[in-house]
Amino acid sequence: MKVEAQCSDRVWLLSDDSQERAGDCAVGVRACGQQNLDESVFKSGPVNEVACLQVIGPETVERIADIGAKFQLSVACRPLVSEVLKGDKIVNMDYLRASTVAYTVYARKVPRGSLSARLPEFDESVCKDD
């Protein structure tokens, strides 16, 4: 599962235990922090042992396929630096603000390969500095 924010180049890939890239930071659907990119807001210690993004809810969600049309997304990290220089361009690497209250996210499921499966495009014109 992919989480992107408008005007940011940072892309989070959330995984479950059925995928190799899941990491050992938590159980369920999560994305672990990366040492050179993130810092934990609520816990001390190595950030790779922290679930920076995690799907939570009243019931445990252990597989991405189990996620319904509405879920809670917990964010527990912030970027070490919010902007980086790539070539001659400054790129935003910020993402959802860490919060003790989880975000409510609405999702839709579509059949694999269908034309309606395409993600909506971000309007990048709102991101440009004038």
C-alpha cells in the first residue's frame, strides 16, 4: 500500500507480514522508519524499530487485503530534513504530521487491471513557489 502527500517526493510503502520489505518494527500493516530519513516523535531509540506509519483500528488489521473502505492511519515520525537538494532543485520530503490521534482514511477497492484502478493525479501547480 502506498501513501503519498501532495507537493512531496516522499513515498511511504506500507507492508504486511506476507511481504519481505515489512520490517520488524511492528505487526500488521506498517512502514518502518529509515535511519537517514526519519526520526521518531514518541519513542527513543533506533528509528528502524519504529512503525512510522501503521494502520490501526478497533480490530487488528494484519493484512492489506483486510483493510476496509475506512481505516485509521497512525503517524509516529517526522522527516529529519523536510527539503533536500537534488541536482539544482530543492525537493520537499515532508509527509503527514505525526499525531497522537490517528488520521481517518477513506479508501476504495477496484478490480486489478481495471481502468478505474488508476490513482488520481496530484495538481502540482499548487506546489510551485511564485
